[in-house]
Amino acid sequence: MAVDGDDGSRSADIAQRLGKSAQALAPLRASLISKGIIYAPQRWCIAFTVLGMAILIERQRQLLED
């Protein structure tokens, strides 16, 4: 999700990147929503609840790669 930025990600795109079906990831999606980490602004889309979270995660990922 972080690579898509703060505008949100399509659930199907996330599943494809992970090599899983959207149905297989549904319980994880529901868990993250119930914990308040993500929300679903539209039926096909999920986004982080904290503005700027995508940028923070991407920076951390880049630091780990260097």
C-alpha cells in the first residue's frame, strides 16, 4: 500500500503484488480495519488512517535496503 501513497490502494492490486487472492487477504484486511490502521473509503479501495503513513513506510523501507 505504501507504494501507492496516501490516496489508497485497490484491494485487488495489493493481492496481486502479494501473489494471493483478494479473498485470501479478506481476514487480514478486516483485522487491520478493526484495529484502525486502514479504512475503506470506497468498496474497492483501502487507505491508511494516518495521513503521511505511506511516506513514512516507504522511507523506512528505503533505509533498510541501503
